[in-house]
Amino acid sequence: MQNIIIDKPYAPVPPHRSTFWQTILQFYLPRMLRKQYGVTQVHSNNIERLTESYKAGHSIVLASNHCRDSDPLVMGMLGRLAHVKLYIMASWHLFMQDWLKSFLLPRAGAFSIYREGVDRTAVNTAVELLECAQRPLVIFPEGYISRTNDQLNELMDGVSLIARTAAKRRAKLNPPGKVVVHPIALRYHFDGSVESAGAEVLDEIETRLTWQPTSHLPLEQRIYKIGAALLALKELEYLNEPRIGEIGPRVQQLIEAILAPLENEWAKGQHDGTVAARVKRIRAAILPDMVKGDISPIEHKRRWKHLADCYLAMQLVHYPPDYVKSNPSPQRMFETIERFEEDLTDMVRVHGESTVTINVGTAIEVNPNRQGRDETDPLLEAIASQMREMLAKS
């Protein structure tokens, strides 16, 4: 399990307001992207949309899809190309990884949000930054890294709450100010040989499973075979036997088998919402006593097991049904292979050079008051619609 859950008291991390460090970091961004993630080229489409909103004095939210660990740095490149500095809302656990990240992230304009509960400090910070309209604010409304580069997941409503609250404050200024949202679609393209790099990773995974490498099989067939094996192993662990049938329903059954008992214990039997919302609800109930240290070592260990179960449920969500089968493109196959590697090793290596294209959507002016009370938030739907359209065209 990756170190994304911190059982320590939450201490909000504010952003540095000075632009000195961000100017230096923007200069080194191309080198950092190349060295850490293999991203050697960054292209942009319609960047003038952002610069026009910035020159007009609007308060700007940049709402981006989140498919790679490198996305924050790529958004930094957008700031560099547009000649603007940025603020970025980032999960608190990133600030707790090591001293270098703790030092650099705030100076890069990042501030923390606590994903295990309602973080009013982060929301207030975001609203305040937008009210001042000094820099665009980057938010990743999917809430987690998907590794599905051409498919958008459900957006969380935090981005619309922040944008509308800021719009209300900006409307009261003299003269009144506007808040606009620019949807951003990031599309990566692996420039190396998918067959060669993918086969190398799959050889290692098959060896890890004590198999003889099946290098004679097509890449797509090997992905199906390994995916079925990994799913069957988890079904044995949680359901006592591997199931048969289509992968999609089996994954949903496994998620339910993992989350339902946890919800019965920690969430008063509440089982509604997306998997991400359900996991957040469970973790928010488990963590407080762990943070306080008011539990025994045995109970502490038991709760970490429950948190690991939640982590597994989120891992399973990252495998959309028929993602490869419906479109076995080289990029989708390689994304799936990378996901296998990440879930088995908690890391993803650089397997070759990649190119990323930043697509900037048209400005969506934020109405301070939500129109209608339907289940679908019109602002979220407008953001998602543009993001899907740009992803489909890239």
C-alpha cells in the first residue's frame, strides 16, 4: 500500500505567496519532467484562452483530469507557457513524504487538503486565493490518479463549491469581479515501443506469479490472462473462491465484499455513493482514534488492515470494465500494464519517453448561485463535458 494515509494530526500547509521559488522551479520543470517521468515534450492547445482570462483580471480555476503522477508538474508547465504563476490544491500526504517535498511544494504554490474529512481550512484558503485573483488555482476534481488517460471519472463537487463561494465574494467587489473555470485535458502518449516495454513488465509480473513468461502470446491476451489471475487471487482472499463470468460484475462483487463489512462497522451500515465516497466515509471514521493514539497496538494493527482493504477497493476502481477490450489501443494497453506494475510494486518506473498535450477549454463563467436543484450540478456537468470532448479529440 502506498503511503497515502497518515496517522498523525493534520496540520494544514499554506502556500507561499512569493513568486521567487516558483520562478526558479518553472525554469527547471522540463528537466524534472524528463528525469522523473520520461516526459520529453509538452505541447499545448488553445493556451490563449487562459491568457485572455488572466489579462481580463478574472479569477481563474484550472480544473484538470488526473491520470498521472506527473500531472502537477505538467500544470506547472502550463503556467510557464502562459507566463503566469499558479496555486495548486494537493493532498496532505504529499507534503509528508520527505523533507524535500515538504520544502518545495509550498514554494511551488501548493497547499494541502485533508482527504480523510471535511477540510474547511483548505476550502477557505482556495476561496481566499480566488477572491484575490492573483494567480490561477489548479484543482484536480477527480480526486485521485486514474491512469486512464482518455476516460474521465466522476468529478467531486468540491470544485463547484469553491468556485461558487469565490464568485459570490467577487460579485460584491467594486467593481464586481468574475470567476471562470477553464477545463483542462491532459493527454499523454508513450513514444517508445509499447510491445517491447509492455512485454518486459509483463515478463516480470508473470515471474512474480511463479509463471513461465508467456512472451509468445499477443500483448492484449497476456493482459487479460494476468488481470484474470490477479482478480482470482483477491477473490480467493475475500470470497474464499474465484468466481466465473464477466470481469466487470466480478470486480463489483469483490468491491462490495470488501466495503460492506467495513461500512457495517464504521459507517452505520451506510452503503450509498461512489466507491471513492464510501472509502472516504470509512477512513474518516477509522482514523481519528489512530491519530489520537487512544487505541491498543492490536487495535491499531486491525485498523491498518481495514485501511488496506479500503486501498484495495480503490485500486479495483482503477480498472474500468472493458477498458482494453472495447478499444485495445497501444496506449490503453500500456496504461493497464503500468497499473498492474503500480499495484504490485507501489511504484511505476520510467519505461521510455512520453509526450503530453495540454488542452485548455473555453472559460466557463461561474454563476454565484446554482441554477436548479437537480442531482446533476450544471457547473460540474459543463466542466466534465468540455473535458470529455477534449480528451476524445486528443
